[in-house]
Amino acid sequence: MKRWNWREGQRPRRRYGGHRHDWYRGNRYRTPEEQWYEDNEAGPSRRASQRSFDRASPSSASSSSSSSSSSSSSSKSSSAAPELPGFYFDPEKNRYFRLLPGHNNCNPLTKEQLQEKEREKQRSRLLTEDDRPRKKAPREGLNTALLLQKRHLGLLPGNSYCRLVHEVKVSEMRRHRLEVQSTDNSNPDTDNFRIIVGDSASERVFTVNDVSHGGCKYGIMNFSGCSRGSLSVEMCDNLYFTNRKVNSICWASVNHPDSHVLLCLVGMADTPGCVSLLPASLFSNSNPDQPGMLCSFKISTAWSCAWCLNPQADKTFSTGLSRRVIVKDAETGRTQTYSVGSDVLAQQFALRAPVLFNGCRSGEIFSMDLRQRGRRDHSWKASRFHQESAITSVRILQDENYLLAADMLGQIKLWDVRVTKAVRRYEGHHNEHAYLPIHVNEPEGILLAVGQDCYTRLWSLKDGHLLRTIPSPHPAAKDLIPSVVFSSQLGGRRGLPGLLMAVKHDLYYFPYNTDYQDGGEQQAPN
């Protein structure tokens, strides 16, 4: 006899001559619970819900199965199965399955495992779509030919044309895997990338890799081959190892632009934490005159750091600690300590004035003017505003009246500092508890952020429109969140535009050029 399936419509009724409908094999009474749960180890089915549907539907079985449109609409409405405690519904097998061990279930499932499996299926599907040559336009009807036509007709201003062209370019970027040339052969396939940070000119990238036996190693990658139309990277000769975790990195301009690197290292066991200012030349064997470490001081827990480029506070850097902010002159050693009410997780200096913006675990964002160092009370806080969760990143725009801030609820907001009001939101970012940065490229009008779900999202800085979502090439994991660098000149003045992504032990390049060839431009045939 054909077994009834709840997706096929109304169940055919069986007629039992002279028998009560409440009795079945062995004349045993069927309880309401047994009407819902089948005699099956797989768990309950949808029969009871279908009976309620049968009682509510006045139409006959023949009329309900006659039209294909009605069957398709019923399948859509029934696709959302009701949740049952301890069970999950598999739409492919049309069954409920137990989530808890027991009842001869040798493969117990958990809700987290099922959610992870579903997320992995979605990532694989999106990764396949992302590898296609032609991708979805970032905005409806937006393409390069249409933009060029509007530009020639004078219907589009020059700045709007450049911004929209960049949006089209980022939507067409395709993934290319880069081979990192290195003389270090110590477990290259197990030392996963943790952080990559590009310098101001995008000529070099500072990298932090986890080491398989514990701790991490850090060094500098240099770009090459940009003049030939391809991008290649080479790891520096000297790599430094430490058993401490690197919490924050920023480039520092002591002798010349980006001459040093400022590191915040978290203490481990008997090894105290510290903040170190290292010369970039320290990571290369080609320079025989390697200067020593310029500045280093022990500290319990340093969450963030920032370097000041304003001439009024030359060679000054700051570190965000637990309930404290330390501002230090790298040349004279002069130190100023500010007490705050929460841990300072994010920092950045303004350029036009010696003003430091801080983001706290409490969600508070405040600025402090270094020209008012002598004040003992909190009057040195020039402006204060709040978000709903811990701040993970702050970025000041070229118009320093505006500041971007991201928090641990996945909210990214653009603030007008003058009126302390959020003027724009960027939806779609995912974060629950991770310390994740945001990246801004104002010439292209692009905002980037990598979420805790391992997706890289790009928004239009102007209106907050989500332009593209890039899935990770590797399965998502808490310790495999990609780190990215985005620039219009990767490799310096003659560099190539695009996105650099480091995840696990691999490095990927997403170029603007859709005809990009690995290893250089293709030569035209004779």
C-alpha cells in the first residue's frame, strides 16, 4: 500500500467495516500521543498536523489535487514545519529526527551541528555563484556601458561616475590564489594567517601567523610584479616568534612614513604583556644596519593602539588598556595616563588636530584633545556618544566631522561628531563577540568589514547600500575569520587595485581587472 506523504495533499481515508476508528492492530487503544508520534525511532511525523489541515479544508481530495498551482502554494505554506522540543525536521526526508541521544539513536544530533551544516551548504552554494564570470550588478540596471553613456550625455557628474564605476568593479572581482614566496619552510601549511595590515601606501603588509606549537610569528610581506600586470608577494627574511598573542597593530611614522610598527602583545602565563615599537627594517636581512627596538614597556593588557601624525603631537602614540588610556612620546618617553570607566578596545587619532577617538567596551565613544593634558577631571573629553554594545573599531573620515564605529552587535554607524548623532547605518554585518575591524577606502567610496560568519561585505560609503558579499574560500570557523586589505594601489604607486584576503594558510587576490592572469599578462598571439 502506498504510504501517505504530507506534502502530497489530502490523505485518502481508509474505511474499516464495523471497526472503531480509535482501534488498530491488537485492539489496543491509540492515545493522542501515539497519534502524533509514530512507532518509529526517527521521531514524530507530520500526520497530526495534516489531520488538522484535513478537518479545516472543506474541499475533497480530488479537487485539491487537480490543480498544480494549489499544490505548489500548499508546499510553500507547509515548508515551515512547527518546532518540537528535542527534534528537528528534515525537509528532504520529510521526517522529524531526535536531537538528543537515546532511543537506539546511534548518531545523536545537536541544534548547533545542524545550523553549522546548513551554513556550510549555503557557503558552498554562494562560493559557486561567486566563481561565475558574470555576477549580479551591485544596483539594479547598473553596468559600465550605461554609466559611460550617461557620462557622455552629461547626465552624471564626474565624482558620481567614478564612485559608481568602482561599485561595478568590486562586484566583478574574481578570486585568485597567490603563492607566497618565502625562505621560511617551517610548517607553511599549518601556520594560519591571523592578521594582515597594509601600510599607508599599500607597499607592504604586516602579517601575524599562528604557530602550530603555540604562540605566533610576525613579519612583513612585500609586493612585486605589479608593473607586469600581475601581483606576487614575498615574505621578509626575518620572522619573529613570540608566545604572546598580538591584540592590535598599527604602522608608525618615526623617521619617515611607515618606518616602524606598533604592536600590542598580551601576556601569557609568566610572560607579561607589552607594547613594542619596532623598526620595519628589523624584518629584512638585506639591511646590515638594523637599529634596535626603539621603545617597549610592560603592561598587563593592552587592547588597542594608535599613532599620531599631527605635527603638534609628533612621535606620540597611545594604547587603550583596562579602564585607562596611556599617551606616550616615543622620543622623550613622556607618559600621560587618563582614567576612564571601561576597557578601551579601539582607537584612532585625527589628522588635522591632536585629538584621539576611543571606543570602549561599554559602548561609549569619546574623543580627547591632547592639548588639554593638564586637566584632572573628565573635562578633557571633547565629545561623547554611545552605541548599544562594545566598540570593536573606529575610523575617522577625511572630513573629520564624521566617524565610523562598529560594535559587537554587528552594527556599523556613521556618526556626525558635531551633533553626536548617527546619520547612516550599514546593514548586514555579523558580529556577536569578536574583535573585528572595519576598513574604509574613501577615494573609491567603499566600506569593508569581515563578519564573525566569515563573510566579507562591501558597502557604498555614500548611501550604505550593500554592494557585495564574499564567502570565505574555507569552511567558517571562529579561528578562521579572514583578514583583508583593500586598496586601489596594492604594491605602491604603480600597484594594482583590488582586495587582498588572508584566510587559513592561503592568500587570495581579488583584482579589478576581469582579464587578470596569474603570473602576468597574456601575450597576444602572433
